Amino acid sequence: MNTVIHSTNGPATNNEPILIKKKELAKRLSVSPHTIDAWVQRREIPCIKVTPRLYLYEVEAVMEAIRKKYEINAA
């Protein structure tokens, strides 16, 4: 699988997943980075382990996991 990391400044092309770091994900979800760590540890959100210290998150996959966990219907 070829995965491309996009900057958050521009849109993804060719339906490629948008991967972001923990700090950016926490900012987008209005939670702390510690909360992101807790969700990952409890396997509530998906992540990609790049190195032991670097995890990347696919925005749409994380949002879908949150919608499913909290039973949020997309309107």
C-alpha cells in the first residue's frame, strides 16, 4: 500500500488518505495529545506506527471510529 503524507494546507488527490501527527489530530478534535494516546492504548482509534515514537493517523478512519463509538450519525 502506498501511503502519502499530505500537509494539512492542501487537499489530497487521487483519494489518497490524509495522514497527520498526534498533535494535529488532537487539535482537530479539541482534545489533548494525552487523550489521543489513551484512545490508541485502548484501541479506540486506528493508527499507523511508523517508529516507536511516531504514530500517524488517517483522519477519516479516526472520525469513523469516533462516530461508531459514540453512535453519531452523519447528517
